[in-house]
Amino acid sequence: MSMLEKIWLSGLDYQDRPVKKGSAMERKLCLYAKNSDRMKAMLSEQQTEQYEKTIDAFNEVLTQSEIEAFELGFTLAARLMIDVLQSAELPDIDEL
């Protein structure tokens, strides 16, 4: 596990973050919950188990995608900072 993955995972739990009332995210989550409950009611026990495994696998993919996006953004920010520092005219230490 990279240091950036540790930073990401130690500070954020996506499922525990509050969702703004009336936001698009809240509407999507409500729709997901409603449809998921309806679907589970139509499935057999074995199908429900398979459905839940599929949802778990998708959540793992989503989490990994978020980690990779965070790493990419962090890397981009670091490269931008390096570029800014390299192009900045900084005084020599002797001039200070």
C-alpha cells in the first residue's frame, strides 16, 4: 500500500460522509436504496446473496477508483508545485 493510499484510507470513509439535503447525491442515493429494496424483494435467497456480492464487488471497484483519482490529483498538484517553484525567481541565499 502506497503512502497516498494510507493517507486516503486513514482520513476518509466515503459511506460515513454526510450528504447535503436536496443534493443530486441525496436523490441518487434515495433512488438506489428504493430500487435495491424492490429488487431484493423479487429475488430468491440465493439470488439476493449473489446480488449483494455484486454490490460489494462494485463498492470495492469504486473505492479503488477513488484512491487512484486521489493519487493522480495529488501527483498533478505536486508537479504543478514543482513547475511553479522552478519558474519562480527566488533570491539566492547569499542575498538574504
